[in-house]
Amino acid sequence: MNCYDFDKTIYNGDSTKDFYLFCLKRHKGIIKTFPGLIKAFTKFYVLKKGNKTDFKEKMYRFLPYVNIEKDLPEFWASHKNNIKDWYYKTQREDDVIISASPEFLLEPICKELGIKYLMASKVDKKTGKYEGINCHGKEKVRRFYEMFPNGKIDDFYSDSYSDSPLAEISKKAFLVKGDELKDW
């Protein structure tokens, strides 16, 4: 089986950021969440305090302002073209996507692409609250083995060395930079 990170790997960009901006254009009430977002950004990225899960949970406070059932399909209709062409050439029936992005955000596009196995951060799509921890780093390996106790990854693709734990358990790993694939 092949295993892929999603954002900046098979998706050209960051799907969470793109969805946030998409929603911001449609729902001006999201502006009310800016002070908390700026505070959380400063705490995590500038002062290096807290953790990424806490920061992201603060960012997801925009979700109560959106119509997820309407906005999510419209988002993917306008952003599906961000799936990189090289992915379609490597795609297999048993592909696995493991991403830190919210599961609810990636489910529709994975279904449309025919990807059966998705592991991502479990975030309540109405409140933005995490159900567990961010699917990142070693957590990706834990979730992989939880779903596939004896699983073997043939080829692994990611844009980030933070995914080294998954690269280490794969037969072959590729670092993705834009549309270029390099050996890990």
C-alpha cells in the first residue's frame, strides 16, 4: 500500500487554510474570532508556548459561523483541481491518507478520489473542538498501526520531515516539493 500526507503533498497548498479563507469570504461573522486567533498565534508561534493542537482548536472557532453541509461540498468543487497530477499516476486502490488536517474536511475529497483509508485529526465540525490529539508526527504511526496492525507501507510521500516517523517504517519514502518527488 502507498501512504500519503495530504497538504502540500498531494494537495497543492494547505486545505485547512484554504477552507478558512473560503469561509471567511462567505461568512463575515468569522471576523469576531480574530482577536482569539491572533492571541493563540502569538502564544504558539511567537512565544513558543502551548502546543499545536491548542492553537488549531482556537483557529477552528470559526466553524460555528459556517454552514458546513453547504460550504464543504462547494469548497471541494472549487478546490479539487489542487490535487496534483502526479498523484493520479501513483494512485492505488489501497492508498492511505494520513494528515493533521481535520477528518471532516478531507472525507469528501477522499471519497471523491476513491481513497478508502483516511486517518486525520478528529475535530468536531460544528464546534472546532478536538476529539483526541492532532494527527502529527509519531501519532500518524500510532494511528497507522491501529488501523493496520500488520500493515506495510510500500511508498510514502510527504512534504515535511516532521513525517520522518512514517518514512522510517516505509519501504521507500519520497519528499515532495511542489510537483517534484525526491528520495527521502
